[in-house]
Amino acid sequence: MTPLARLAMPSRRRLLAGAAFLAASAALPVAAHHGWAWAEGEQMELKGTIRTISMAPPHPMLMVAAEDGKEWQVDLGNPNQTARSGFTGDTAKPGDAITALGNRHLDKSKAHMKAVRIVIAGKNYDMYPERIRSN
């Protein structure tokens, strides 16, 4: 191989560094979405009726019709946290009453919250027990 051809070939180190950079860059929006920076620090309680349940990754979520008729997106924990809380796709069904405790989106025009606890039929499902603030 000529010296010029060697220079044109990327080194293994550069390839690995480039791959690591791309992987880290691709994960940034996901990490930002799954963190708490988008949510208010204060917790709120939402009471309503479950419209739909999605257990699909990246995180399970519920669509909830609030008592005032507004539809809210309620994000649960990641799939493992949600399963550890005892909540599964068969735990509840559309039409069931729900109370969700959590942090709403900073943008008040969005009916969107991240639940730390949901209560269905009197049973608590704690997604983030360490974040639950008692009143």
C-alpha cells in the first residue's frame, strides 16, 4: 500500500472516536426527553378517565380525559420502572378512573405530565417513589 493510500484510510482510533461521538449525539434528544428538565418542579394531581393505554417503548403512557374534559398525555416510567410499580398493560382499561400525581410540562399550553404515581381502583402504582412529595 502506498503512503498516500494509508493517509486516505481513516485510522481505527478515528473510526472508533467518530462512532462514539455519533452514538452520544444520537442519544442526547432521548436523554433530554426522558429527564425532568421539561417538567415543572411543583407536582400536580390529575383526576380523570383513561382513554388509551400504550405500553410501547420508549416509555408507557396513558391518554387521560380530565374531569374538565381536556385530554392529557400522562407519561409513566420507563418500561422496567413501570413493571416494577406493578402496572402492566392489563392492569387498567379505557374507561377506568385514574388519579395521577406528577409534574406537568413547563409549557402550560401542553396537557402533558410525567407521573410519579398513578392510582387506579384505590391501588398506588409508584413509578418514581423517591420523587413523590407528600402534601
